[in-house]
Amino acid sequence: MKKPYITIIIPIHNGENEVMNAIDSIYSQKITSDDFEVICIDDASTDETFRLLRSLQKSNLKIMSAKFGALALDSASLLSK
């Protein structure tokens, strides 16, 4: 994968009702997935936000989780690099 031109960062906390609409909107744009990356940062959500994000299979989607004030890169996104 070539280096993306655009990075979209989505900070989210307890957004299980909104996160999929945001992701769907991004991926419905008329730009190839090689030209952008999406980084979702879950701020210690207590709902299903993190699980929903992890269920997505996008090569240009990275998921990060902030728990207890520490930011950890989801292991699945390490494999996508």
C-alpha cells in the first residue's frame, strides 16, 4: 500500500450509535482507499464502540484504544501495515 494522501482521525467515546454512520460516510466518498487512511481513537468507551470498530475489515483502517489514560494500538492494525 502506498502512503496515503489523506489521514482522517476520528476520536470517539461511547459512540456505538454514530460510529458506523461516520465510517460508512467516509468509505462512500469518491476516492480510492489507497489515497486515505482512517484512524479511530476510542477513548475508553464503555459501550460496544470498540467491538464494532474491530469488526470492520478495512486495510486502511487503524483502531487505537485509550484505556486508563494510556493509548494502545490495536494489534489487528499492526498487521495491516
